[in-house]
Amino acid sequence: MTPPQRERRAPQPGTEQDPGRLYVITGGTDGTQRAPLDLVALIVARSEAPPTAAPEQTALLKLCKRPLSVAEISAYLGLPFSVVTVLVTELLAADLVESRAPVVRSALPERSLLEAVMHGLQKL
Amino acid sequence: MVSVQSPPGGREVPYARVLLLPAILMAAATGAAVATVPEPARMAVGLCGGIGALMVLGVAVEAVRRGRTVKRLHRQYADRLAYLERRVALYDAQTEHIGKQLLPDTLYRVQQGESPAEAMRVVIDQNPDYRDLPDPQRKLLRTVLDILERGEAMRDATASAFVHIARRVQAIVHQQSVELREMEEDHGRTPEVFDDLLRLDHGTALIGRLADSVAVLGGSRPGRQWPKPVPLYSVLRGAMSRILDYHRVDLESIAKVAVNGISVEPVIHACAELLDNATRYSPPQTRVHVTAVEVQTGIAIEIEDGGVSLSEEGRKRAETMLAEAQEGMDLQSLSETPRLGLAVVGRLSAMYNMQVSLRQSAYGGVRAVLIVPRDMLTGAPAPALAHGIGASAVPRVDNDGNPIQELERAPKKRRPTSGPPTPLSALEDDIPVVTEWTATGLPQRRSRNKTPLAERYAEARAAKEREAAEARAAEARAAIPGQRQAPPPREPEKEEPAPGLWVEAFMNGLKGGGDQQGTPGAVESKPRADDYSTEDEGDLK
């Protein structure tokens, strides 16, 4: 059984526009500074972009005047999800955006506990 | 110096006058002798005198003749000497002339790419002063020129070989960076893979810059071209992405202009080299500030670092290096200058009419200013500043409010790699496998462990009891010091004794002392303490 292949975005061949690479945008994080954001986490801008913000962040703040999911931001900006999470993490730290996290998976009770409850109920 | 004593030619004294004096003297002497001697001897004396006079005359004639010959020869030799000295002086002058004028002229022409024959014709044959240059000297000149031309050809071949190799590396690096970009898209949702990809991407960019440098030093122009104008901000980001310490670079107040597609690569490369110098020769905790302002002639990109101050001497040396590179530096002299960067910047600025200057910065470090001429910039609207964000960053609507259909993305060539293999348990977690149904019709979910829960509980209980029993056995053993000296070899595949057998084992141990091998209980009672865990696990499996 193979999982369904998603049609993923790819930069169009031959029309690469930007000589800057993605690591310049993320600023070389080692992956530990990412906020735990989900694809469906909603991001809302809390203020205007400061003049010193990077262009991507300015664009992100402009996009997020209304709540927008990280997935949508990623699509509109044409940047991979991991880059967007870094950008959003920086903006979160600067208090420029607010994230409304969806239900976090780990908040659900553990499976073994549920099973124990089920067995207990069955024995009644 | 050379004095010619010979009398002026053509005034030869006739023989008659020269011989007159000895003839008269001899005649007089003979006459006197004849007069003084007595009569009978007169005849003989007269005869002898006559013969003597004749002999004297003959000798005199011969002497005079020889004297004249000697004089003539002397004159001839003097003439010849003078002639030869003139010739030597002429040759000296010609040699000097060849060394000082002809050779440099022709060498220069050959270095500029003319063939030796062409250079000879232009420099020698077209100049009336040199036209009568003797053949041997022509040959000499020609030989030197041929050798030089061969050397130049070899150097050109070497340089072009370097360029060729660099081009191939560039092509590979370009291909790889495109593929890395695709992979970054593919693995955008797995941050660990993504970060690793970014690191690879960075390393690839560094290799690419090195290949670009080799190509530029080999005398070629940057190969890569961008199809559309690129905003200066992106160009500078491109420069940043090719250096090691890119996170130390701050882009501040970058003028909103765009660079022509064909001029993007040289500006990126020159800036990258300057940024590399700036970050490399400043302390790692300092920042490098980049600003770009419009000036009369174009755009001035200033790169300031907070490193060591550039002394006047150091500045002069750096500028000399730049100037040398602008004039076209030999690849040989590179071995003496490990700082490739300035050489590359010099070459690039000479090729594209950019101006570079290094000054002392207000921060105490170096301020490099690169002036990009106006003809490398464009007034045409460039895409937006942000990475990858074109005009279609948000869903667009036309004037009537209908959404504009954006261009379809081209299908991609590389098959996207599927992400890391999903663990089976996670899949199971999402899609429960229903295999049985309860009596009431509800789905019966099987636990992932295939043993029933009751069985597992029983096992756990047995294990606990066993542990307790063994702990007690160990305590008992500790009470008898003699037992500890000889721990018996343990048989691995042994049935676990039932709880309670330890008493018998204990008693056996007390009785037997030496022959623990005989009773299995005794053997089991003395496993080493660290074996418990493994045995328990093995039992549970």
C-alpha cells in the first residue's frame, strides 16, 4: 500500500528569479528555534511591518491582516513550509504576529489510557 | 688613436733620386781610391770599386723596395683596422638598439596577439631606419618572437583549460543547486531534512563561487545569465548566499533599483568577494553593514566591516593588487597572493567598468565601495523584493473583479522523493484494523501486542516473583563468604526453576561446596547479579 503522492510545488525550471538562496532568508537556524507550528495554525498580524523587517516578513505581515493558515502563507509566498515557520517564529518573538494554534495532538489522552478505560468498562 | 704615419699617397719618391746619393758616394770613393793607389793597382781597384758600387746600388734598391712594401702594407692594415672598428661600433649600436627598442616593440605586439611575422613587418620593414637590419639580427629577433609566441600560446591554453574545468564545475553546481531547490520544496514539511538541505545548498554555493573565481581569473566572463532584471536587494542577497558567514551581513537601506539580467552575475560575484573579505578579516562577533545609494555614475555599494583598521600601507598594497588585476594579472603571480578575492574583484571591475576602492571605515575597519555604472542598471520594473514573490503573491483579480487565472506550473522533471518512511505504528494508529467483532456488534480492536492482556499480566506477575526469589537467594549467598570465590559456569538454555526451589538449591550449595555442577538447582541459584535483566527479558519474549 503506497501512500497517495501529493502534487508538490516546484520552482518552474528556467525561470528562477532570485539569486538569493533560502538559507539566507532563514538566517541559518539549526532547526531548534522553530515554534511548534502546524500547517493549519492560523497567523494574524498584530501590527504593521517595521521598516527594518526583511521583505518576506513585510509581505507576510501584509498577507496576514486577516487570519491565514501557515499552509496558505507558504503557498502565497512561494516559500517552503519550514522557511515560513522560521519567519513566523521570528515575528512571534518580535510580537508582530499572533498564532492561534489548532488542537495539539499531544493534548489528547494517551492511547493506552483509553484502552485501559475501555477494558475496564467492558469488565463491568 | 690609430695614427697613420704613411706619407700621403701618390707622392712616391722616384728610385733615381733615392739611389743617386749612394751611387755618387760609391763613385767618389772609387775615384779617390783609384787616385791614391799606385799605378799598377789602379785597374784592379777601379774594377773592385765598380763592382762594390753596383752591389751597394743593388742592395739599396732592394732596401728601398722592401721599405715601400712595408709602408704599403702598414697603411693597408691601418685602414682595415679602422674599418673593423667602425663595424664593431656599428654592431654595438645595433645590438643596443635591438635590445632597447626593437625587441620591446615587437614583444609587445606579439603579446597583444599579433603574429611574429606581422610584428616584424610592422616594426622593422615599415620603418626606413631599421629596414636594412642585417639578416642574422632579423633571425635572432624572429627566434625570440617565436619562442615568446609559443609561451603565450601555452599560457592561453592553460588558462582556457582552467576556464573549461571551471565551467564544468559551474554547470554541475548550477544543476545541483536547482535540484536542491526542488528538494527543499519537497521536504519543506520536514524541518530536519530541510535544514540539512539548506546546509548542503550553502556548501554548493561556496563551491560555485570558487569555480566562478577560477573562471574569472582565467580571463572569462561569468557564464550565468539571468533572464530578467533582478532587484539590487536580491542581487546582494545572492552575494550573501555565496559566502560562509552570511548571517553576519546586514543589508540596510538598499536603493530600489534593478540590475540588468546580463550584469547580475558580475555584480553578485564582485560583491560576494568583497563581502567574503569583509567577513573573513573581521572578528566573528562583528557585523558587516551593506548599504547601496544612488550616485551620479550609478549605484555605490558600500561594504563596511568592524575589523582591523586598514593601515595606509595595507591599503596601498590592496589597491596595487586591484590595479594589477585590472591590468590583467598573470596567473603565476597568484601563487604569491593567497587573497584571490581582490584579484577577482579587480578583474571583474576592469571587465565591466566598475570602480572599486578600499578606505578606512568609520567603524575602524575597512570600507569597500563598489560603484556599479548606470548602464548595468535598468529602469524597467523588477519583481518584488521578497524572495520568490512576484506579482502573483496574492490571488489577483482583474478590473471586473474576476480572479485572474495564473499560469500553470510546468510539470517537474524530477520525481519527488517521498518523505522519510512513515513508521508502521503511526499508520496503525490512524487506521485501526478491525479484525473481530464483539457479540454486541461493536468492532473489537486488537491490541498491537498480539498477546492478550490477561496473559501479559500473568507474565509480569511471574517475573516479579522470580525477581524476589532471586534477590533472596543473593542475600543468602552473601551470608556465606566462601561461595563467592567460585561462581559456577552457567548453562544458558536452562529451564527456569519453579519459585520455591531455591530452598533446595540453597541446601545443595551448603552441602556440595565444590561440586555445584551436579545439581541444576545449585547452578541456577548462583547466576551473577547482572544477568538477571537479560534472562528476564529473554523470558518475556
